[in-house]
Amino acid sequence: MIIALKKGIRAEEQAHLLQWLENQGVRTHISEGEFQTIIGLVGDTTRIDMDLIRGLEFVDNVTRISEPFKKANRKFHPEDTVVRVKNCTAAFGGGNFGLIAGPCSVESEAQVETIARAVKASGASVLRGGAFKPRTSPYDFQGLHEEGIRILSEVKKLTGLPIITEIMDISHLPLFEDVDIIQVGARNMQNFELLKELGRTDKPILLKRGLANNIKELLMSAEYIMAGGNEQVILCERGVRTFETYTRNTLDLSAVAVLHELSHLPVVVDPSHATGAARYVKPMALAAAACGADGLMIEVHNDPPHALCDGPQSLTPEQFADVAKAVGKIREAITQ
Amino acid sequence: MIIALKKGIRAEEQAHLLQWLENQGVRTHISEGEFQTIIGLVGDTTRIDMDLIRGLEFVDNVTRISEPFKKANRKFHPEDTVVRVKNCTAAFGGGNFGLIAGPCSVESEAQVETIARAVKASGASVLRGGAFKPRTSPYDFQGLHEEGIRILSEVKKLTGLPIITEIMDISHLPLFEDVDIIQVGARNMQNFELLKELGRTDKPILLKRGLANNIKELLMSAEYIMAGGNEQVILCERGVRTFETYTRNTLDLSAVAVLHELSHLPVVVDPSHATGAARYVKPMALAAAACGADGLMIEVHNDPPHALCDGPQSLTPEQFADVAKAVGKIREAITQ
Amino acid sequence: MIIALKKGIRAEEQAHLLQWLENQGVRTHISEGEFQTIIGLVGDTTRIDMDLIRGLEFVDNVTRISEPFKKANRKFHPEDTVVRVKNCTAAFGGGNFGLIAGPCSVESEAQVETIARAVKASGASVLRGGAFKPRTSPYDFQGLHEEGIRILSEVKKLTGLPIITEIMDISHLPLFEDVDIIQVGARNMQNFELLKELGRTDKPILLKRGLANNIKELLMSAEYIMAGGNEQVILCERGVRTFETYTRNTLDLSAVAVLHELSHLPVVVDPSHATGAARYVKPMALAAAACGADGLMIEVHNDPPHALCDGPQSLTPEQFADVAKAVGKIREAITQ
Amino acid sequence: MIIALKKGIRAEEQAHLLQWLENQGVRTHISEGEFQTIIGLVGDTTRIDMDLIRGLEFVDNVTRISEPFKKANRKFHPEDTVVRVKNCTAAFGGGNFGLIAGPCSVESEAQVETIARAVKASGASVLRGGAFKPRTSPYDFQGLHEEGIRILSEVKKLTGLPIITEIMDISHLPLFEDVDIIQVGARNMQNFELLKELGRTDKPILLKRGLANNIKELLMSAEYIMAGGNEQVILCERGVRTFETYTRNTLDLSAVAVLHELSHLPVVVDPSHATGAARYVKPMALAAAACGADGLMIEVHNDPPHALCDGPQSLTPEQFADVAKAVGKIREAITQ
């Protein structure tokens, strides 16, 4: 970390700052320039709060040279992390590609079972389905809650597919006992109390990037979970907010490459939520596979035109089969 | 709501859609154009889920003509709502201007008391102080928690100033019994489970706009609280994320004018968090007062240079006194 | 186009508006709702200025149902446009894939020739090179200007590769006689006077999307060129501004799919400028090919580490050969 | 400027970089840290191209400690610049407040004269009017061009008000002989060839901030003009693009405070274009005055409801008179 001081800082202010920094466990190097004095910090600066220092009247600016995340950082953990789901073959990262598919919302056991059997036949390794739904309007459908999770568990028993579903509040955690991967949605990416609690569980966590959050913030949120002891985090790129309106959000595929460089954690892409339209899912799924994603999360519904909830962005099981096959070809092409 | 259908929609699909819409309790008007068929919805469309419809393959686009919020909507509630704090004179809206001031984080009773007495003397009507702090890094200071709230309550008894502090999780709600106004931070603006729970309390809620959320989303989040029965919501503009880096966020003061037009709820501005720098707080506080804000929320610390936490954006009590006086002059100028 | 009027509009205002609309050559359909009166416009609304209408005091909102672009619109021109470069085999669109490669800035004839021969051998069909460089700072290198174009022309003669280079001002147009494709940079995407002038030329134009412009605006700028008579426009996605800082911009690959749906024009992707880092160029080039781009534009330099200008985002000729080969495999995989 | 090198850089690479830097005229200080080597640059780093260095494979990151603008920089020019219009009293900066008013588009001499006389009576010191209009669609009205400027000149003679109008292309410069202040629109803020040319004129330039440009980029564009010799630049904040849709853009009033800190140039605010709605112009004009703007630029039309072009955001002369009076009161309140 580099701290540039303003011209005219008083000696006692500078001494006070240096003292405080040393107390934080880092060593300081001072270089007096013609126009500016610069303090370099050496040691573990992860725990130094940049905002605190930037706020000081006599500080001109502060730059972090090393990243503020540690457990998620590839520098300290060069090997890819492989996140495996217990008692099944699903795995993400280190060459393992996971295909997560299922309906946006759980509607009924029959619906979920039909979809689960179809996507499993096409190669999906994890079943998704929303039980708790974050909706912008209090008047929109909020999900089946407990009943939704019960249905997913039932279908898991019937099909052998492990299940993933979203958590929206700490108090719901007991309901997730049977859930194999817990999903944190984009709007909760910085619900720090929730992240801390998930850090105390022993289940894989799929952490979605917030709509206006950058890659560093995503990794800092992963760090919250990992700092609690749970290192099985799957990162998920699902589009960010931009000025574009033809797609719901803008899928940031370069994030896949950047995350693989900065972190050892697996990266999954969700083209369904990112684009918000079924017709864009295939091209984006292929693109995600081509740039090295460790998995995909795709919405599939057995009857999108009649399912007024999943319609817009859900594939039919037939379309999913086609996408899964095409993704397979892309993966072959990049690993030849 | 207006639904534009794609050319070539089949008769049965159109009939199915119309049936479904009528079942939602709205009436439909169809107008067949040269290039496009358009369905107009009449009645209470608040509960119609636009995304559901937009997702249908044969729908070209959907436009909401009336706003999706109801209880927060000035159309149905033309008079300004005045949010009053129990057992004291603090009030927001309808000509009442509230001045909230205090430290970013609660550090000690002595600190909070000193600041509280100073800001009260300068005209502050509510004391703020952070007990639970949302931080991007798990390694940054997270607040004093229960002890922080205890200190605030103590100072409330000593000074008579009502208190406001931020809630980060539903499970903490019992700790907030003595708190007069509960604050929902920007990162939790769409923590819908939390909003629902706060809708069941009888305390005023100060709801901060999310960093990348628009005005409609802010009002929809207010609607979540109000739909639960609690209509005492104070909206708070605290800056949005833009490409600007000289300020922490970009204060959107036109939001004050827009919110006053769309909603009857009071609007408070937080120039401290928006700008992230003490030297910009005064000009932004004056600007907020000039464009009609119903209150201000300002960070004040008795010793910013030594308080390594509040430094960057906190005013000294003396600076706060100066700002409060200047704000008073602006309010006189606009109400003359 | 749909115009929703405010409640309480006076009869004469409404009549005046209807008269004005009819004078613009469109027919109007009025539907009086319970809460709102809605005017539907039928006919060619391309020339109706939405902003004018939105500004009227008694108008609540205006929605365009059909797109405001016409010549670029696939609805009126369902077949893919193929943009071909005269006297050579380079072509974009309709199944033709064009590979544009070369240095960011033209430095010397020897440099350009070396790179041109290398990229041609790897499959590039067009040579790029900057002669006029738009730089944020007046103190940064601005390009070789006329001399740069002379060098490109010379190398074109030597290698047979057609050339593309950026124009920054109308007055430079005479210098571009020998240039095969004229590039309009992101910062000039809305330099409307320049676009109009290029509409009067008979050369293919590669139009880059502006850093904060959406897809509709890109197509409206293409429309400016096409309205002048020049329909050979190649659209170029080169990343948009977001809050991400690890990459220079955020490559919006879903724009490829959206542009192919809305327009018949070919779409090229520039992963070099989008990411700003050589190490991200390959994954993004593969992703672009996988989602159906009609070409790529890639920076190549014979000696990136010593070329202090092109270094960051340029590939070596060897790296380019590797990318070109991998792109070929992806294209095979998606067209099998 | 601080350059952080990657671990494992080879000695010869480092030596090569140092040599190159010294050749650019700066001195280098090296500090070898545990994890990283850091190079500090001392001297005039304005001309060092950060992107060049950031692109080098062995560089981890580059930070500018001092600003890359010089002539616009308050550090080197502590006194406020006052931009005065020749042969009249209009002035901006250093305590001078300029009120620019007039129609969006010049329609006729009668129209412009009526408006000019009205706004002059209310205190306007400069008359604005668009002759060349940048429009997103080629089918929208593009202005009266030469005839528009002729009309403005005529009205200038009649009323004595100096005139400001927008330039869209270098080739139009000869038409601007009679124009007192030349405006560069938001879309041309980075039309560098145009800026360079304006740097060779001796007229004040009003430079509008681009829709997605940050403050540093605005100052770099001012630097382009000033580097050419013309130091009479008025900066204009006119809103930036955000995710908000109720207002056309988001007026960034904190930019006024930041620009006043970083630069000695005067800052004018345009609430009409920023908000796009007449009803928000007054609150934003008052806010701009309250935070210290050196002037306002406001659209006024004699008959907004019938002027289908200026309607949405134009004030009537009566409304303008009211705003001007209220602005005067705010200016008194802040200077008491």
C-alpha cells in the first residue's frame, strides 16, 4: 500500500500516522519527493482500512498495490480449487465443468421432476430451482418457500441430482439442510451478515456477482465466506448493470478470465439471468464455455409459453439439450 | 400497462394471454395496428408482473404507463407525509426539516455524548451513530454491535436526542427497541426479507437508496415496508455509483425533486457518505437544502484527524455548526 | 409509438397535439382509459422526435414500439449484409469471417511490413494501423498522421493486404483515398457531421460503439451513414464503460447476438481495446467467435515489450497465430 | 507517478524501463519491497503516458500521484480565472456569476428577439441559441445552421446581449466570427481535433462535460484547448449518464465543488439539459447556485407548449424571471 501525503503536512501529524500504521502490524518506508512524501507499507496490508487513511486531511491519496483479499487470492493458493458436491459426481473447477439447470421458480413436484429428468438426460449435473424469490415489487410472486425446498428434496431423491437453491435470510438456514449448494443472489452479495453465517456452514456456496459490483468486491464477498472457514465458494458471473436496455443486464465474460487470474475459485456463468431472453442464452453459453468458464447455470422450463413466470428467459428441455451438446463441442475445441 | 405483440402471433396464443390477464383482475383493450397489435390494460396493474409478460415469445415489449408503487405514490396520497419521532420534536416532511448528525461509528460513551451535546446545540434534532457497520472487507472494523446501541441509548437519556442507527439483519431487531428511527443501508435496500420485517414494526424507517438503484426501485423498496403496514418511511438520497472517482459516489440531487413529485414521503440527503470527503459536505448540504430536501444526515466527529475511522468525511462540531447555520439561511431564502 | 397523456389535459391541447401529429404524416388512434388517455401512432414514426413530445407538459410518457432506425433494421432487410472489400477476398457478414490485425500505432514501414507479413500468414485478411490517434491527454503521442497513412499504403502494395485506419476529422478525408475501410472510433460515434460526410463516400465504414452508448444509439449512428447513401457499414463492439477496473472496458458480447437480431449489418469484435491487456485477448476472441461475431480486430506488434506504446494489449505475431488457429476451431465447432 | 513491478521481473527488463523513463525527463527512485519493487517518478510526469507503462508485461500497476493536467490545474494557478466576454459586462468566475439563457433551437428572428429581450430584463447576461443541433437520429431536426447564426448576430445587435452557440465541426469555424462564446457539446468533449483548433482561437470556450466522462477527462479536454494557447475556458456540468430514467441525465453538482478545488476555471451548470424537464429546472438551478456555481445556462422559450422542440425542458420567460430572482436570493444567502 502506498500513501501519498499532502504538501505541508506537519511533523506531528506524520509521526502520529506512522505510529498508527506500525501498530497495525505493517512496516513503513518513507520516501521524500520534491513535491510529495510517500509512505510505502510492507507486510500484510489486508487488514488496513484504506478508507480510514484516505479520509485524513493530510493524505492526498492511497493506493493498494496488493489485493485486499487473501484466501481467495491465487497468489497464495496457485492451484485451482475444485468444488465438489458430496455424494455425487458434480464438480466445478480444475478442469471440471458443471452444468446447473432447472426452473426459475419451483411450481410443483411434477413440474420439477419432469424438468430434472430431462436436463439430467442432457448432461446437467445439478438441479436448480427457486423457492425464495427476490422480487423488486412486494406484489410479485415470492416463491413457494419451505414447500419449494421440500419439492426440490423430493426430486433429488427421485433423480439423484444434487440441488441448488437461493437463500435470502439467515433465519431460513435450517430449511437448507438437504440443499447441496446454497446460492447467494446478486442483491445479497453484500449482505455481510448472511455471508458470515454461510462461512460457518460446510456446504458449497454459489456466490453471484451483484448488479453493480466489480470483481474486487465479488472477491471480497467470497473472502467473507472463506474467512469464516468455508472455502468451497463458486463464483458466478450473471451480468452487470449498464446503459444497455435490449438485454436485462450485460454479461461480463472478461470477468471469467480476470477471476481465473486473480483467484483459484471456480467460475460459473448464468446466461439466462444476464440476458433475460431465451434466444440469447445459447450464444452466451457458447461464449462462456469458449472463454473458460467452469460451468453454466441455465433456466429450463417444460412449458415456457404457458409458464408465465419462467417464460422470457427459460429454454425448453429440447433447447437445453441442443445448448448442452453445442457447449460440449466448444469445450472439445478449446481443449484439443 | 401497454403490451405490444409481435407480428404473426397465433390466435390461440393471443387468446391465452388475454384470458390470463383478465384473471389477474384487469380489463384489456385491443387495438390492431398496421404493423402491430397492442393490448392496453385498465384497472389495478400494480400486481401484474411485467417480467412475466415480457418473457413471452410473442410479446415485443411491455410498458408500464402507471407506476408499480401504490402506497408510496403521491397520486393516491397527494398530501405530504410528515414522519414524526415519538416523544420529541423531530419531524421530516410537510415543511419540517430534520437535522441528523453524529459519528460514523460509535466508539465510546464519552465520544458520543460530546458529539451529541455539540450537534444538539447547533440545531440537530436526531443523533446518528453506527453500531453495526457494513464493510466491504471482512478484515475491516465491523462496529461495536450491542454495546454500540447501548451507548446510543445512554446518550439519548443524557441529552434527550432521539437516535437513529443501521440494522443489518432481521435477527438483530430485538436490540433496536430503544432506537427511534431504524436505518436501512444502501447495500440492504433490496434485502426484501428485512424490509418485510420492518413493515411489521411501528418505528420510522430511514431507507437509503442503493448505490446502483434508480428512483423507482427505491420507491418499490419503500412499498415493501409500507405494504406491511408501516407507512413511516423516510427516503434517503446518499449518492449513486458513476464513473466519477474524485467523489466516493455521485450525489443525485435531482432525485429530491423527482421523489417529491412521485411520492408523498419525506426525502433526506446524506452528503457525507455521498461525497466521502468533509470538504464537499458543506456545498452539498447547501445544495440539498436549496432544492427542497426535508432533512440532512451529516457525519460529525469530535476529533476527525485522530479518529482514524471517521476522518475522511466527518465534520468537526465547529464545522457542523457553520453548516447548520448556512443551511438555515438557504432555507430562509427559498421560503421567503 | 404510444403517447400517454396526463389526466386533466384540456381538449384544445389534445386537439393541437393530434393535429401536429397528423401533419407529421402518421395516423392517430385514441383510446380513453379510466385513468389515462392513450394515443397510438400508426405509420412511419421514424421521423417523429420523441423528445419533443415527451417535453410537453400534458404528456405523461412516450414509448416507441418500433425502432427508430430503418435502413439498418433487419425487419426491412431480412438478409445479412455482406460487406466486401474491393479487389480482394476480405468480407464480413453472411457467413464470411474477417480477421483484422496490426499495430495500434504505425511506427515505421519496416515495423508495419513485418507485422503485416506475419498476420497475413496466420490468416488475417485486413491490416490495421493507427495514423491518427485519439488520446485523452494533449501531451500523449498523437500518431504519425499523413506519414502513417503513406506507410500503410506502401505496405498494402507490398503485401496485398487491404488496410483500415481511423479518421478523426472530416478535413482529413482526402488523405484516405487509398484506405480500404475507414474506421470511426468510439469517441466519434456521435460526431454526426463526420458520419454524414462518410455517408457520401463509397468505402466500407467500420463504426465502433461509443464507450457509454447503447445498441440503439450505435444503430442510429449507422443509420446516419446509411441515410447518406453508403450502406456498407461494419459494426464494432469494443467494450463499454462499467464500474469494473481490472479490464479497461467491459466487452459486451451479448451485443453481438442482439445486433444480429435487430440488424442485417455485420458485427466485428475488438477484444484488444475492450480488455486493454494482451492476456485477455485470446479468451475474449474465442468467446466472440463462439457467439457468432463476423470478424475480429486484434492488435499485433512485433515487439510488444519494447514498443512502449502497443505493449499492454498487443499480441506478438506468434500469439496471434495461436489465437487465429483457436478461433478457427471454434468456428468449426459452431458450424458443424 | 508510482510504478509497481511484478515479482520476478528480469534485471534487464527493469534496466530497460528505467532507461526509458529517464529519457522522458523524469528521475526515478526505486524501493525494493518484500513482495514488490516500486519505482517512484519525480519531475514533470504530465507527459508520461500511463497506458504505455501499464501495458508492459512485468508491470503490476501504475498510479498517478499528481494530476495529468497542468494549465487547468489550480496547484500551478491558485487564483480563480475570470472569463470575460469582450465589449460587455458578462463574466464568469472569481465571484462573477453569468446567466446564460435562450431557446434550445433558433427558430426565427422574431422568436429569438422576444426571448432575448425577456431574459435580458430578468438578468441574463448572455443569449444562447442552437444553430447546429447534434441529434441521435438523422431524421430529427438538425438546426438552421448558417441562418441560425445570422439570426443570433442580428439579435445581438438589437439587444446588446453577447451570444453563445454550439460548434459541431472545425469546418464551420468561419461562421462563428460574430459569436462571443463558442460552445463544445457533450458529444464532442473528446473530439480532440476540434479542441486543438479551438485552442488557436481567441474566444472564450464553454466546454460541456461528456455524458459518461469523469471530471479528470473534462479537465484533460480543457487542457487540450489551453495547450493551444487559449486559456479562456468555461467548464459546464450538464449531467452524466446513470441508471436513473426519471431524469434525462443525472446532474452531478458535487462536480462543481471538485472542479473548484482542482482547477481555477469557472464552472457553469446547465439544469435544463441535465434534467430534461422544465419542472426540475428551478430546484436544480437553486442547488447549483447554493454550491457555488459561477453561472447557469437555462433554456427559455416564449411558447413552450407550442414549440414542439423546446417544450420539455424550456422555461417560459416568466418562469425564468422567477428562477433568476430565486437564484439571486440564494447567492445572497451564501455570500452574506
